[in-house]
Amino acid sequence: MNKKTIQIKLKELGIFDYTINDNLSVDCHKSVYIGEMNLTEIPVTFNKVKGFFDCSQNKLTTLKGCPIETTGFFDCSENLLTSLEGSPKKVGGFFNAYKNKLITLDGSPKVVNGDVDVRFNDIKHNWVECEMTGGYYTSLVEPDMLLGKDGRVKNIKDWRYMNRRRYRIKNILRHNN
């Protein structure tokens, strides 16, 4: 792909305020909304987005091409994702992966400055190595977890502590066998 092709694709997506970097990734100076476009893949490689990045309600099976960082929220809800590989490393607002086909939360952001919503997926566990400032929403109830009717974990700090401890013990036992 070259700069001219990227410019054409960005125009088709309705994105006009951007910089194409030397490595052909794209920095957007405003929020990006590419939801409800019937996309099966992200057509360009985003780097940083000042604002939110919303690719919800498409037919995405991968997050390849998503930005490394957003200053606003990140919404990839209602797609066909089975993994969060390719999601941003840092999200400045909430992170929404609601209603996909996720079986694992591997690849989730390292930092989310807001809520994390993974309700209505096929995950087998809620373990996520993510620093989050908001709440955690899930449909999968696990030991030591108090879940509200809205899917929010009520005892997030205690549950994360116990879950982290349980995860580490499993890893130690697995490596000793």
C-alpha cells in the first residue's frame, strides 16, 4: 500500500484530518467513526487517534489496523471478533467489546481510563491484564465475583486480587509439572 491508496481509503471512510507517517500508519487528529460500514477488516493501519475510535457494528474478525492509542473511548462492539489481538495498548475512555464472539481476552489494552465491557461473548474466563479506572462488565460469573443485574462486577478490586492470585498459582503449578 502507498500514500495515495491510503488517502483514497481514508476519503472513502470519511476521514480527512490526518497525517500519514513514514511507516504508512495514520495519525488522526479527530475522532474516527467507521461503524456500521459492513467492514470485514480495518482498511488502513491507524497509529494514534485524538478522540474516540468506533468500529462497532461491522463484520470484523480481527482488530488488525486499529490504533495503538486513542485519547477517547474505543468501541469494537457487535462484530465477529474471537480475540482482542490488535486492540489499542492505551484507551483514554471506556473500552467496549460487547457482543462479539470472544473466547479469550488476550490482547486487550494495557490501560483503559474508563469502563471495560465484555458482556455477551463466549469467554471462558475474565482474566485480563489491564489497568482500568472504571468498572468491569461481564456476563461470565466466576468464583469470588459479585455481579450486579447490569453485569457490572461490584467487588472489582477484591475479585481482581483473588483472580490474579489464582492465575499466578495455576502458572506456578503448570511450570512445576
